Amino acid sequence: MKEAYRCVYLEDALVVKSLLDSAGIPSQILNGDMLDVNPFFSASVQGVRILVSDEDVEDARAVVADFKARRED
């Protein structure tokens, strides 16, 4: 598994995971459970990470790049 995306907020990670799912790329969110532990924390110290399989990492990073480009517009 390789990291395809890292962000501060769980909400961003959920959007990217949804985009990856729509593209047929299975992914896993790590460190996303911080809000379950303490709802007053809105960010994890290490950031929320999305991992994908080694063979999907290039396609996943392309999806992430498109997400970042659209977000900046």
C-alpha cells in the first residue's frame, strides 16, 4: 500500500476517497478516527492519509491531482 493523498481534515479525505471509489480505485483512510476519539479535534497531528494498492498508485495520484486543480479554481 502506498500513500496517494494526505490532508489535515477528514472532510477532504472523504471527498478524495469518494472520487477514488468512483474511479474504481479501492482505498483506505488512515488516521480518520481521531474525530471518533475526541470530537473537538478537527485534525490529526500526522494528517489524514489515503492509501491505495501499489498497482493503483499512479491512477490514484492522477485523480488527486485533478481534485487539487479543481479545488484551486
